[in-house]
Amino acid sequence: MKRQLFDIFRRAVEWGEKVPWGLRTLLGVVLMAGGVFGFLPILGFWMLPVGAAFIALDVPPWRRRLLSWLNEKTGHASAR
């Protein structure tokens, strides 16, 4: 199950790579804000790490660290 969660997270990050730079940061902030209300039915605490990952994609040192960490956990090569 843990592997499946990392695969889902990796797919979300790969999708986030296709989103334009400024929009990706805005989407990351919105996801993190929604994650704060994770106790509500539709929103969830899963939004916090995904939002942080989207923001990390816009900061080059964090991007490299995030992608290498995901590649290590999932065993997949990143598109970039």
C-alpha cells in the first residue's frame, strides 16, 4: 500500500510538471490551504504534501531533491 501511495504522489508531481510556473505555485498554495481543513469531507490532509511538492517544483534545488527522492522511492525515472 505504501508503494501505491508513492506512485500516486509521483503521478501528481508529473502532472504538476506540465502546469506553467506561476500557476503551479498558486495551485500549491491553494492545495496547502485546503489541506489545513483536512477534517472536512472533500478536502483532505493529502493536500498538504502535494501542495508542498508543487511549490518545490518551482524552486530548482528543491525540485532536484524532490525528483531524486521520488525516483528513489518509486524506482521510476522522471520525465525531466
